[in-house]
Amino acid sequence: MADLRIALAQIDTCVGAIDQNTAAVLEWTRRAAAEGADLVAFPEMTLTGYPVEDLALRASFRRAAWDAAADVAAQLEREGLGHVTVVLGTVGTSESALPEGAEGAEREVSGAPADLPTNRAVVIQHGKVVASYDKHHLPNYGVFDEFRIFAPGTEPLVLEIAGRSVGIVICEDIWQDGGPVTTLGGLDEAGHGLDLLLVLNGSPYEEGKGHVRTELAARRARETSAPVAYVNMVGGQDDLVFDGGSFVVAPDGALLTSSPQFVEDLLLWDLAERDPATGEVPYPAGRTAAPLHPDEEVYRACVTGLAGYVRKNGFRSIVLGVSGGIDSALSATIAADAIGGQNVVGVSMPSTYSSEHSLDDAADLAKRLGADYRVQPIAPMVEAFQGELALEGVAEENLQARVRGVVLMAISNREGHLVIAPGNKSELAVGYATIYDAGSIGGFAPLKDVDKSRVWALARWRNNAALDAGEIPPIPESSITKPPSAELRPGQTDQDSLPPYDLLDEVLDAYIEHAEGRAELLARGFDPEVVDKVVTLVDRAEWKRRQYPLGPKVTSLAFGRDRRLPVTSRWREPVE
Amino acid sequence: MADLRIALAQIDTCVGAIDQNTAAVLEWTRRAAAEGADLVAFPEMTLTGYPVEDLALRASFRRAAWDAAADVAAQLEREGLGHVTVVLGTVGTSESALPEGAEGAEREVSGAPADLPTNRAVVIQHGKVVASYDKHHLPNYGVFDEFRIFAPGTEPLVLEIAGRSVGIVICEDIWQDGGPVTTLGGLDEAGHGLDLLLVLNGSPYEEGKGHVRTELAARRARETSAPVAYVNMVGGQDDLVFDGGSFVVAPDGALLTSSPQFVEDLLLWDLAERDPATGEVPYPAGRTAAPLHPDEEVYRACVTGLAGYVRKNGFRSIVLGVSGGIDSALSATIAADAIGGQNVVGVSMPSTYSSEHSLDDAADLAKRLGADYRVQPIAPMVEAFQGELALEGVAEENLQARVRGVVLMAISNREGHLVIAPGNKSELAVGYATIYDAGSIGGFAPLKDVDKSRVWALARWRNNAALDAGEIPPIPESSITKPPSAELRPGQTDQDSLPPYDLLDEVLDAYIEHAEGRAELLARGFDPEVVDKVVTLVDRAEWKRRQYPLGPKVTSLAFGRDRRLPVTSRWREPVE
């Protein structure tokens, strides 16, 4: 019995791009085979992309995905690669696809689809799909909707490959106690246990999640007395970022080898043969990726999310408003790192209230990034509106902001750039933004899940990284150090209306991310006045957003939890 | 044993408005008691409103809702109404709230909330909550997300009230075979069966669903050999409309009494005592509501949805662009029926391409509705933009459309009206609209789920209804009869770019609502050229929408199925 060479193919798929995903599977299998791999494993739902949402309910899509698995098998056999075992993810059709006790007729009556598909792993050998496994645990919280679109599997799968027993499960199956992993931990009739647990994943990035994943896998390794090979997808898909970071842990939980985050990678690892003298299996260590600094990790997640969004939607360039402020400076820098500074258009749109140094900072930023820089005054358009409408106060402030939005959309229509929105999480949470303005229109908001304190930290980290590399820091120092202002009236600063951002962000985190009520916030020691101010601002902002649900639906990185709130709701956290 | 008088309180609740919903429960209980009711039943999740979505995951909200149930009990007792049995819906806390085999610690690890609440019915008697029932079947398809936010109940509930056995279940529990209803069908140890099955519902409106509900209830009545009393909520809530239509069916399935749709109602029905001579229970019939004409039903659903949205979000008036075309004419008429013509502002925003008769029709419409009518030319603003940007072609068309959007938002900011969007379902499906224009910005799109053929049918129905009532038809005849045009360039009509609407709408229904692929569409006999054109338009429109997810998120009536599609997807239905 020779070593079994495992290849974990950490690739970047695209939802719905079945042909392209199929081509990627073939290409990475060839590469793995050239490295001597016996078994190549791909991430969850490789051929369809992930997450597919209600696309799974369209029969013609399911048929195409299923055909693609057969095509992969046939093509590999034609190329003489039939001896390689390939494990990949796709959508399955289920004969017994009805959830918990429902009967077909009733499902039709109730409006629920009667033939839910499955989230499936298939095993390809010698030109055929030889086995399949349907995911048991379908997550239905946070960013996940799987119980909506899939039927759960009920059978475990253990493959025999070159004399080894390889158990296969999918993502959430190892996050829940019980279920398929428990079954796999036992010995077979001949007294043999599992030799490898292979886990196919589409595990979205959250800050610090890497440790949680390896610790969880270590626990499952100890439970099954087998090494665990964990292959994760990488790349931006809609509002999610997948960070890769595939790895193998030994039965004692030790990390043996790992892929870096945020890049495609082929991780090779040998499942060695049993030592005939000791009866033990040695578990060799391979290369491991050093953990990233937290600011670098978040920054690279932002770049990965935006880069994926641009490429997968067929754009080649980005346009955004640049004000000289920190949000647009950081957004432009992320854009330049994602698709190259020469593909970024920064438009400065000064009003009568814009300061001179703001214009200088915006021009300086564009120069450092190598971006296309334009100045488009908005006064003529604002005056034309004002000549007709004579607006005052907030209506006038909003008008300026919306004229900027129309300018960006017009440039986008004329030249084909994707408009991006630089609004950050803190501002959006407290409603410090105008609906349909240049900070909130567009296709992607790279800072939507980054609070203002983190915006500054990421800007500093990025500049320092440039200095360390002997490059010019991309962000003008004064954009980082000056007090933030919307510049919609003379002398305005954010702190006229908001608590200091470091305090604001702490309260927001507790109130929004941890869903704490007023009592819990006070118990943490926050000043009651600040708590009531922030709670009131957030509830009011959510109410305003609900009033205009046709307004910005911000799509960005799901670092935090996804919340689905009713549009019309009178609920307000009680304040004094 | 006297007759047991049942009152079904078909009321309009608001999500999150716990105080207001509590006051409504008290008021309708007093009213029912004054009519001699022994048992008053309210719709699903009465105190919290329905659907609450992720608000259910906020502990302070759950505590407030739970306190409200105790407050209702105490207040009724204080008022001398403790003898009335009240059954209402709220959110419950569950000790054993973890779904399928999960363990608390693991749920925390995986990011799923460990303490999911329940969708609960409580029974109030003599100042106390004396019993509770947690919904077993949690729908998780179409517009429903309940499996995401609730833990399923496992125990049935049968109340003894004045010598009768009353089973209580919630909505989806009767849509699924098996489960609590089956249990309730048996006889107890003394050989007694169920005397009444009471169902609390939050069942959203779909066209023709009334028949499905009564037929389903009839089947459950026959299964349990008991009459079924079905109480449904009424009113608009976000993108859903609840149509009421509460009813009672006899054990043989016959309809005994029913409430009208789209209004609050108190339906009284007596569960009679057993005839001592025959041993039979007589089932008296009461008033029944005549079914509505399909066009009237859809029209009233549109009015109910918009009226609820305006009132529940604290608005008192509506502003919309009126072009003289059929979509804005019907939208304005729905708005006038929802909140009164005097609370509607119609803004005509002519461009150089607007025809004279369009202006006349818009003015005529406003006069018929008693609406505030204004003319706001857009040429000065368009010229100011063009002086700076020199746009051509589609970019120029879009500019005109977006300037209209900015005008409406400015008027809304200045005067506090809700902006509504007149775009219809056919246009939105094929992308015949501009992102951020006057047809797609705003808070509510009353025609979003009404296809263009139906738009004309509703307009004709509404005018005929006025004639039948001896009133002036609200919609100018020429708005109904003239060929539809966006008037963004000279001589433009919709049919320059689109198939005839009756044909288009048939293909859209099959392709979108029924998720049929090209093969199925051709098998229905549609012309291949039309199929490929429509499929290409829809796929392209969805792609464009995906490129601008920060654009219109249209919130309207869920007549059809809700679809959740990935933002970034390369999937296109294959065409020739």
C-alpha cells in the first residue's frame, strides 16, 4: 500500500458559470495529476458556484449542472486521467427530497416546491460518477438559506480508495454535533476505522474564523481518530467573501499543512502508509501559511470581495466620487488594489461648501494610485434645480448629494464603469447618509461592513505596508488625520451630530451585532446619554431606510451577521 | 351545556407595534364580549405583528411581547372580562428550542442562535395565560422564513372550554399532512372526539387562494370530524397583503359563515349544544361574504397593500410622477383610493419629447381624483447636466429619467410625502426601466406584482365600478387606449422594443413564475423567436439589476412567489 497523495484545490468559482467552473475543475485536476495526486478535492458546490439561492429551484439549471458532472468524468477519462479520484460539489436531484414528514401533494398545496434538490458531493473515477453524498445539515441562519432550497441528505458516504476508508461530508456537517461525523467515527466489521475525513466547504470569511475552523476540525479529527482534510473556496461572491485557508489536521488535532487566505492554491499532502513495524500511520507535516495581521486580513477581504464582484459581473473599471475624505480615499485604494489604479476613475464633485484642501487631497490620492482623476463641479446643476425648487435645510443638502449621484450614474452609463459606494458601516447604521447620493448609489459598497474606527486602522495599515515595501503610501496623510466632514454646509463636522467614532462603534457593535437591549448596554458601563442617543439614531435610521426600501440595498462583505428586518416595523428599543 | 359563542377577530396588526396591537386585542375582546362571545380568537402573532423576521432574534423585543400577553390577561380581568377565553398569537421562548439534533454549544460555534424563540398561541382566562401552543410546521419557502427564526413546537394543545374540546393550531400546521392535526383527530379515553379545531393564521393573499384555504379546511374538518374555525389577519405589511376572509366550515366540509376580504371584521358563530334526542350537534350557518370578481380582488389587494404601507410608516400623503400613461394613472388612482385623492400629489415632469396629450391626460387624471397637480419642467436641469456632461443615446434618456427622480425626492424631502414608483411587473421583468428614475425610486411600488395586461384590466374594472356607482371614472379613457410609450425620444413606443404585452405576459408567467426552461416554453407552443427574445431580455434585465443591487429593491405585493437570486450569476437560460 503506497502513500495516497491528496490535493486540495482551493479555487474561485462563480455562481451560475457552469462552463467556466467545469473548465476550472479540469484544469486544476490536470495540475494535481501532474503533481502525482491520487485524490483531488474541490470546494462545496464547485460546478454551480456557491451560494446559488433560488437558482437551485430552476430545473434547467439543475439539469445543466448535473450534465456538467458527467462531462467532467468523461473528459478526464479521455485525457487518461480516469485513475485520479475527483471529489467535487454540485446540485443533486433527490428522489426523497421532501422535508420533515411532508407529503408531495401537500407541499404543492402549500406552495412549497415538491422536488427540492440537494447540496451534493460527487465522486468521479474512470469516466463515471461512482458515488454521491448529500449534505445533512443545511444552515439556515445568518447569511445562509440552505434549508429553503435544499432537502437534507440522510446517508453517510465512505469511499474505499487504494485501501483507505475516506469519509466525505460537507461544511455545516462538521459544525453540528451528531449526524454523519458520529457515524463515521466507528470501526467497520473488520475492525478498521476511518483513514481520512474529507470536508468540502463554502465557508464565508468572518474576522478570526480561521482559528474556529481549525479547532473544530481538530475536534472532529479526535472524535473519528482520523486526519481531517478541509478544502475551502476562495473569492468574492456577491456580499460574501470566501477566504480559502484550506488545511489538514492530524488525528491528535495538530495542524499539518495549510493554504494561504485569499488566493487560489493547490495544497498537496500525503496520507502515508502504515508502518509495518509499529502499526502506526505517520502524519507528515507540509507547508503552512503564517496567520495575517487582523488589519491585513480585513483589508484583503475587502479587496477580494470587490475584485470578485467586478470581474464576475463583467466590469473592467470602477468610478467613484472622491471627496478628499477617508472613506472615499480608502475605497479608491481598495479599488486600485483590486483591479489596478489605471482602471479606477475618481470624480471630485466640489460644491460651494467644499474646502480647498479637500480638492487637493482628492487629486493627490488619484495621483498616488495612478487613477483617472476628474473634477466635475455640481454648482450649475444644483442652481438649475434650486431655480425651480428653492429647497432649504436638509432638502438642500440632500439635493447636492443626489446631483453627485446622477453625475456618477451618467458617467457610468457613458463609459461602462461600475459605480461603487464609499459609505462605511458606522455612517449607514446611524443614517448619516443621503438616499440615492454618491455615497450610497451603485453596485457595491466595499466598506459597508467596516466601521469607521476600522476604516482609519485599515488606511494606516495600508500606508505602512507601502512604506515597508518601499512604495509611496497611497492615502494622503491629511485624509487620515483631518476631522471627518460631509461638507454639505459651512464648517460641518461629523462630531456635530455624532458621538466620537471609537465610542459610537463600540455601542453599535453591542446594539447591532450582538442584539443587546438598553439594559445590557447600560450593564456594560456605557453612559446612558450616549446609549440613548445611539439607539435612537439607529432605530430612526432603520425606520428611514424602511420608508425607502427602494433605496440603497447595500451589498458587501458579510463580516458580521446578516439581518433580515421587516420594512414596516414600529419596534423601537425603549429609551429614557 | 349552553351554546359556545365563538368570535373570530379578523384584525390588522402592525409589526413591532406591541402597544398598538395590545390595545387592539383589548378593544376587539370588549366588542366580542358585548356580543356575548365566550371565546375570542385572534390571528397568528397578534401582539408582535407578522411576519417579524429577524426582529424575533432580539431579546428585548421578545421580552416586551411576552409582557404584553400578561398585560392583556391582567387588564381583561380588571375589566370583568376574565370569563372570556382569549386565544392570541405572540412570540414564545423555548426551553428546547434547538432544531434537529443540534446541541447548544455547537449552535454557538456555528454562528446559529442557540435560543430560537417559537411562533406561539397563548390562551388567556381569568387574568392568566393558562396554556400555550407552539407552531409545529415552520414554512421556509416563497415569502416565508420561519425555519430561520423559530424553533418548531412538538406538543399538541386541546383546551376544555365549557365542556368542549377545542384543538388549537397555527396556519401552516393545517397545510402539511401529519403533525398536530392527525393527533387531534382521535378520540380521548372517554370516547370523545374534538368539538372544534381553531386555526390562527397569517396567510398572505395570492389570487384565488380563498378557495384553496376553504377546501383545505374542509379536508381537515372531515379528518377530525370537527368544525374548523379559521381566523386570518388583514392589512398590508411590507411586501405582503393579508386579505382576511376568515370562515367556519362544518365537519362535512360545508362553509357555514365567512368574513369579507380586505376589511377588519368580527365573525360570530355558535358552537351549538348536542341535541339530547338525536345525539347530533347542529351546525348553524351564519352570514357569508360573496366572492369578489378577480379584478376587484387584485385591485383591492393593491389598495390594501399601499394603504397599510403609508399608515404603518407614519406617512399621510403620497407623491408620484404622472405622465399621462396607464401605469402612473392606475398608481395614482390606487393611491387616491388608499388615502384619499386630496392626499396625493401628482407631478407632471415634461421633457422636450413629452406630447401635449400626455400633459392633458395627466391634468385630467388629477382633476378626476381631486389630487394636487403640479407641472415641473425638467428642461433647465437636463440642460445644466448636458452643458457639463454632453450625454447621448441611452445615457441621455436615463439622465432625463433620473432628473425626474431627483425632483420627486426633493419634493418628498421638502413636504414629507412618500414617493411611490409606478413601474409594473412586465416592465421590471424585461428591464424596460431606468435605475433611480421616477418609475423606480421611492418607498413602494403598487404595481410591482401586476403585469401590464392586468394593469389595463384593473384600470377598466375601476372605471366601470365608478360608472356602476354613478361616479366619474377616475382614469382618462385615452390613458387606457393609447399605445404605451416612455416618451424619452420622439415617436417612441414600447412595442418598438417589446413583443405585444399579452404575449409577453404569457411568456413571462411561464418563465418567471413557473421557472420553466426554453424546452418547456417551446412545448407550450410559443414562437421560438419570441421565447428567445423574452428569455434574453429577462436574463439581461436580471443581470443589469444584479450589477446595480444598490438600485431599486422593489417592495410590493407578493401575489406570486418571492425569488431570491444571487447578485452575481453567470447563469443564462440557453437560447438558439
